[in-house]
Amino acid sequence: MDATLGLIERGGFEGVTIAAAANDAGVTRQTVYSNFGSREELVSQAIAGVAFEALGGIHSRLDATETTCEYVVELIVAGRTAVRAHPVLATLLQAERGNPVFDTGMMSRAKPVARELLAPLVERDPSVESSLDDIVEIALRLALSVVLFDDDAVHTDDDLRSFLTRWLSPAMPPSS
């Protein structure tokens, strides 16, 4: 993973190959293939690891939320902040060849990550469980949009928070 992240930092996503990751990690290509299966999976897991690490520090902010909507909004705001601040995550903003955000299988790889980030909602409010797949879908699509298409109207965290709350609140299941 560290070797892959180093390759992304130095050369963007185009610089990541199984051979280069194996070489930088000091292992064989077969080892990388055995553990990850494909270049896309290697890159996706490396990015997911960095995202989880970057978002790990927001638990107190999420714990302070009272509703499902507030939780989703804070997660998206924190995600955008993390992408802006971390050099590897910032590469997600570049529409270059090999960027996993623009890969056709991205959504299927991103949904389990988003589900894991949103799973605490069910512990907080079991009535959310029947809607969790829809919440994952909408949160993931909104988060990607917010990260990729910044705009003056939602550039600050407070502006983004207000916008998301206004539009997500009616779509979220009521808290029990």
C-alpha cells in the first residue's frame, strides 16, 4: 500500500502499475496480484485506506450529530476537507488516465467503503437499516459530486453544510 501511495504522489495514477508497486515494495508482481487481483483494486484499496485514515479523526464530530441527515452531511463535509488536505487524495480531483474515480467499476468498489463509513447510523438508529443502501447511494454520489465539482456557492464548509442539509433532510428517514 505504501509503495502504491508513493507512486501516486510522485506520478499520479498513470504511474501506478503492478510491476512498479511490486518493485517499490520489494516483492514480486505475483505477490501483488495474489493480494489485490488487479491494478484497479490495488489503487482503490490504497485510496480507501488513506480515506479511512483521514476520516478517522472525525468521529467526535459524527458522534455529536443527532440525526441521520446531520451524520451524512458531516461525513461529506469531512470527506471533502480530507481530499483537499491530503496530497494523495487530492489527486482524485485530477481527471487523468488511471484515476479510480473515473473508472467504470468505481461505484461497485466504493459502495462497501461508504457502507462501512455509514454503518454506525444503524447502531444509532435501527430504523435506518432498511434505508441504508439508499443512504449509501445518495451519500456516495453527493460526496463525489462535491469533491469533483467545487463551486463558490458551496466552497466553505458552512455553505456546503447548509446546502446538503436543505436537500438531504427531506430525503432521509425520520429518526426514531
